[in-house]
Amino acid sequence: MLTRKKLFAFMCVSFVCLLVIFQNCSPLNVSFNSLNPEKPLASLGAEFGNGSGYDGKPEGVYYRYVPDFTCETQESPAAVLTINSETDIHYRENSQFKCGAIDGSLAPILVTRSRLQNEVVSYQAIPFERKISPPPTIPDNLLEAWCRDLSQDSLFEVHSRYDRVTQRAVARTYSGTQQNGIMSVAQSADNSVARLVGPTRVLLRNDTFVLSIERARFSSVPGEFIGDYQNLSDGRKRELSCALGGALDPRVWPTKVLFDLPPIIHANSLRPSYKLSPDRESLTVLSSLMPRIPGASRPPAPFTLFSWKNGVWLPLSSLSTGSLGVITFQLANDSQNLVVLADPAPHVSEQLFHVARDGRGSPTLLSSPGVILADSPQEDFFVDDRSSSVYYRDSERDPNAQPGDRPRRTLWRASFSGEAPIRLFDLSVNDESYVRTFAVHPNIGKIVFSLIPSTLLNTRSHFTMNVDGTAVTKWPEVTQTNASPTIDRFSSLYPSGRWTERFTTWQTTTGEESQRSTLIDLQTGLGLNVCDQDTNLVGAIVSAPQSIASDWLAISCKNLANTIVSSRLQQMTTGVTFDLPVRGIKFFSQDSLRFWYIQDDAATLSTRNRLMQINLETSVAREVCPQSEGRWLNATSPSSQGEPSLGLHWNTTGQSMDVFQISDDGSCRQVNRVTIPFSYVNFASVKVSPDFTSALVSPDAPGSLSILVFVPLNGTPPLQINSPRNRAAKLLSMDFLGNAGEVVYLSDDAWPGEYAIYTWKKPTTPETVQ
């Protein structure tokens, strides 16, 4: 039987053992040792004992630190706030390429202050910590969470820090009371906490409290997250608003800002732009050289190009000194050549240049002697598939032209080898003076273009010619008036999703409101009207790259009010036709013998639809992959490598999205399930990795933010990639980088309208990330 003395000794030994166990519990980052080599929180401002006063007027220099952040190759804070007085606040933000990229004053209302301490403030929902004297490098011990109780008359805060070297975390609390207008603040010591970080949650726990910060729940403060706090001694619970910084900053974890300048494509849209090389190993990014100041109507600096590969950024800035700098660009298929539309110097018109993606050599001027128009730059030039030349439309203004006169536009071809450009269509021997639009089909050696005659500006004529400028053919039967033509290259889903060069379409108008769409086979010269009168073509896919006489054609048509009114599947020789629903995805199977589409049921429009398949040999339609409840949201077309399609099915009863592999024969196999925090989803974007081991899925819920989910196709748990602070975040694009484990995407996760390029790597352990 244990005596009292022996029992006491046993308890002491047990406590020491437990202490050692917890100190070495690395998965939870637990330590009960005091972490305060520099008094990390107290040294930043005034230290408050129990019941000490606070005047609520922070002053001094506050820093935002991001682990491993560099500015012009040197470690530095990401941003600095200098608060000289309540009305005098200076803000300086560094970027990877320029220290002090933003440098100016901030309105006091933009900075969030505490009612209890002057150690921490926040700007744009990112906490800044005060330091008396800044260290020469980024500290190992950083503030990660600042959580505040926002309920009325409640004065309570939690501060948490994490040391990246010792992998230990501490937290302290502040609580305040007011009597006779005087604030009294009680501050706890720095207590060690267990720190568990996962894709959707940050958990802090010790023997006195539990704090769970939920990335999927947004606070009433824009950009902050909800934290559920529970005091373990009395059971009291609080809902806190948490700003995350350090390694938990949403801009750097779990995603990282790959390009830390808000990218902008050109002055007309202010949307970011990146292009992924065909080998998926490199990016080319168009951006202002300096970040855009929030709320500013236009960027403060011209645009330039940046090339990224293997973690190295290379600025291609020699064309960025004009009023706009680089306007837009195209990346050649060889991933090595760029064609850039730029104004390289003040008061110089826009020109085309050839630029090597590795930055070697000087840019070569391509567009001589014409002037490139920048009203629709994406339509003004086209890099051919052989990556050796560019076709472009230019403008030549008559020096005697009157105000309002149209410029003369014609077509040219320029070679990357530096040879003089060749005029493809000589206006001196033609009465048409204005090239309205054009499309190049290099695989079959054709260019399609439309002209506006100099004498009748409301008339359009369509032409085809060889890529060398010979054999110009006019199509008189589709001459139109009172409308602009649209020339498209159809996207074929056989064999590999690339463009079908043979087909083009013209929207034609024969009167004020009578429109039609004409499909042109550029090999046979056949023209086919594919939509009824007063409707025009929305899109079409062709089943196989054979003659048009044996192809199946799936088309959708819209009316003058821009509403889709009809869709059909048509066999070109027999005339066999299937009416299709106007909504839903449509694609051909890998062997072009089956056609897939989603059929909405009128009676259960919001809760039930069907995935259908038409056998093109037997003309029989049947439902495949029947699911009792829910809706099909999207499905991918089969790849040329023979992998099955992926289907996304929304389970309306379980708030989940099931992912199915769908074979050509119509068989289905569920490969994963994604839990979605939305009550309704009407569509989902999906992209499959090149090795078909994973997929990127982004559900579209009305009025909700865009989330991005990494879905392994082997059944292991999905991971939400982004953790947006912006509650209205929009995802513009998503891609796999190189392999199935690395992702790049474009979104305004951090702040509304401030788009950035983010990258993310699959964690070693999918369930949690330390």
C-alpha cells in the first residue's frame, strides 16, 4: 500500500515523464517549456500586469513577416506600418523584385487596432507586430494568430506565436474591464500550446483552453476567420474573429503566392494573365512591374513579362518602358518563343516583337511598317503551330485622312528569323480596305478573313486564301450587312481536344434581324447552314477528322436575345438528327461511336437530372450511371491516351459531390467523394492531371466564394487547396504544374479584385500538414 510520501513521489515522477512525452510529441508541436527568449509579445509594447491601464493609442513601427520572404534577394519584412499618430500612418510594401514597391500613406480607418494592447494591429486582415528595433533577418519566432471577441462589451484576445526552429508554439490571452471610463487589462503569461495545422483548421490547445480556427468559416470582418474558443476550467465558450499571419498567412499557407505582384493583362480589363507552357514546366506572366495600389483606377507602372521555371523568375523588361509597356503576348508551342504586343517607348505606337523566353538576345521587331491595333489584341495576331512565324493584322493611316476615317487594315506574315514581313493581302489591287477579323488554319494552309469595303462600311465579305497569300477566294453567298462576322475554329473532342483546323463558321446577316450561321469545310469548300433563321451558332463539336459528309455534328444555336434556343446532333450524310437539351455538357466518346449529354428533367429541375448516351451506330439513347438523387454537374471528355471520363455528381441530400470514372461503354465507378460547405451547387469546373491520378474541382454555388479542391482518384481524402480571406473570391483558372502533385491557380483570394497567381504542392501526409 502506498504511503502518502510514496504517492507524492510517484506523482512527481509521472508528471516529469508526461512532460518529456509532450515535449517530444512533434506531430502536435507540443511543449510546456516557456518560449520567450526575447519576451516575444511583451517586448513589442507595454507590458500589462493584472489590472494595469491602457490608453488604446498604438504608436510605433509594425511589421508583417512571411517566412523566407526576400526583397531584391535579401530577407526582409513583407510590409511595414509606421504609426506616428492617430491620423499619420505610413505604409511600405516590398515585393520580390522591388523593395518599397508600394510606399505611401494609409487612411486611419484601414488599420484595425486593439482595445487591449498596442503590440498588434492589422491591415487588410493581416496582423502586424510591433518591434522596437527590427532584426536584420526574418525572426524564427513569429506571430501567427490574433483572435478577438467582437461581441458588444466583450474585451478578450488571444495571441499565438510559433517558432519554426524549435517547432514550439505559445499563446497568451488578454481580458479587459472598464470602470468609470478607465480600461483595466489582465494579461496571461506565454503558455505553451499544442499546435495542429490542417487544410481547413488550425487547432491550439493546452490544459486551460482550446481554440479551433476554421478556415471555411468567415468572420464579419472581411478576410478574417471564425475561431471557437473554450475555457476548459469553467466551460465558457466564445466566438472569436481571427487574423492569421506568419506561416499561417493565407497568402503563404497552404498555398503560396507564386507571383507576388498583382498581375494585370492590359489596360482595358485589369485582369491577370499567365500562360502555361505545353510541357507544363514553365509559366509566362504579364504584370505591372509594381503592385497596383488598392482602390487605384490604373496601375502605377507599365506592364512587363516575367518567365518562371524551376523556382526561378526572369524579368523580360526591355519592352516595358512605354506608357503601357507590354499589352499582351502569345506563347509559341515550342515554349521557347514569345510574340509580344508592346509600346516600347513613349509616344510610339504598338508594335509586335519576337522575344526569347529565356531572355537571351534583344527583342526583334516583327511588325514593320504597319501599326498594330490594340482594340482587340487577342484577335490581331496569331503564332503558327510550327513556332516559326506570326500572322498579324495591322493599320496604315492615310496622312490625308479626315477625323473619323477608318484606318486601312491588312494581313501580314513575319518570320522569327528576322526576314522582312510579307504582305499577304495587297490592298492596292482590291477595293476592300478594312480587314475586320481573321483566323489562321496553318495545318491545312488556309487563312479565313472578312473585309469591309471602303465604299460601303455596313457590308462584310468573307474570303479564304493560302497562308502564303495566294489563291484568294471570295464567298459571295454569305455576304452580310449590318452585323459583324464571327470567325471561329471549332474545338474537336477527337482525338486530343486540339483545334479542328478544317472547319470555320461565319455568322451572317441578310437583313436587320435575319441571321444565320454557316459552317465552312476549308478542305472541300462546302458551306452548310447549321442554325435556323434568326438564330446563330453558339458552339459546335465534330466527331472525327474525316470528310464533312461522314461526320456527326453537335451544335447549339441562340436567338437575338443571346439565349440558347436549340441544340441537336446531326449525321451529315443521312440527315439523322437527335434533339438535345439546351443545357448541359455534350461530348463524343474516344472512338466517336457514342455521344454523351446531360438531360434535365422538367419535373425535378433542381434536384434530379440524367446522364445520357447515344449509340451513333444504332441510334439508341439510354441513361447511364443512374443515381437516385442529385444532379450531374459536369463531365470531362475522354483523352487521346484512352483514360475514361470523369463525372461530377451532386448529392442533394448529403451536401457532397461524388466523383465517378465513366468508361466508353457507360459503366461507372465512384473514385472519391468531396464534402462541400454549400447547400446547393449548380456546376463544377474540373481538370484532370496529365497522369490521370488526381483532379482539380471547383464547385460553383450561387453567391458563394470559389473554393478549389484537390481530389485523388484513388479514394484518399480530398484537400481544399485555397483558404481565401476574400469572401467573394473568384477562381479564374487552375492547372497542374508538371506533375499531379503541384497546382497553379489564379484568384483574388486575398482581397477583392487583387488577383494573384498561387501555387500549391500536395502534402506528404494528405490528412494533415504540420
